[in-house]
Amino acid sequence: MTQPSLLARPGSWSRRSAHGERRFLVDNVTWDQYCALRKSLDDQPGVRITYLELMSPSSEHERIKTTLARLIEAYAEERDLPLNGYGQTTYRKKAKKRGLEPDECYFLGRQKRYPDLALEVVITSGVIDRLEVYAGLRVAEIWVWHRGKLSLHHLKSRGYQLRPRSALLPGLDPALLE
């Protein structure tokens, strides 16, 4: 299985996909500058920041993300699971210099500081290792859609480990979502 790339690609500063998705890397930014930039973009819909990569998602990216989110939410509704969606909320941890907006995220049960599950759609590979950022935030599970396939990453003590099934939603078959 080809691994989707959420990994950094050195030397890549700006990238535009055939689908219209754009990514930019901003180097040598302090935490305070990151927070100020994030705040200045609060009224700009569709711009997402991973400390510090900016991304403007394409319509294809948003279509896939919305479809997957609806399927996950329908499954939770049918199973009467306490899955609560928080969309693209910004999550930050200053001590670890980590911050990002997932494509979609969920809490199982009550809301905590960081989501239990995040969904990422990869159309254009980024220049920042988003899995490393998620690990710094201690997000338990990351589902990554890339080229029609879902890969499920479960957080262990030494980073994320690929799993064939979700530890959080074990009855949901990823192949059905694909």
C-alpha cells in the first residue's frame, strides 16, 4: 500500500496541485508570530495553518472530506455512539510549538483539550509532517485519505502505527468508506 505523504519535503516552499489546492511554507516564525497570523486569518474562510504551513484546499479536497465526515457521522448515529464533531477547529500547544486545523475532527464522549480522532484528506502533499504535529498534540487516531484509500494511524508511545481498523470505531470497516 502506498503511504500518503503527510511528511515534510525539504526544499518545497510553495506548491499548487492540478485540483487548485495551494500550500505555502513560512520559515523561521516564532510562536507569537504564528498566533498573530492565525488570528489575522480568522475571517478568511478556507485558509488552514499547520505551524507554519498555509493551505488553501481545493473543491475536490472539500468534497472528499465532507463525504467521509458524513459517512463517519452516519455510522456513529446508527450505532448510537457519542461522537461529537468539531470540524476544522484550531488546536495549539505552545510548549511543543504545535498547532493545526484538521480537515475534520471528533471527540468520543466529552470534549477534551484535543480531539480523539482527526480526518485528513491529502490531495497535495505538504511540506510539514502533520503526523508529528498530531503526535505532539496527543491525538489518538488520524485517518488519512489519499488516492481513494484510507490509512488509519493509531498513536503509540513512539509515534503513529498503521492499523487495519480503528481502535475508536472498531466496527467501522475503512474499505466501506473508500
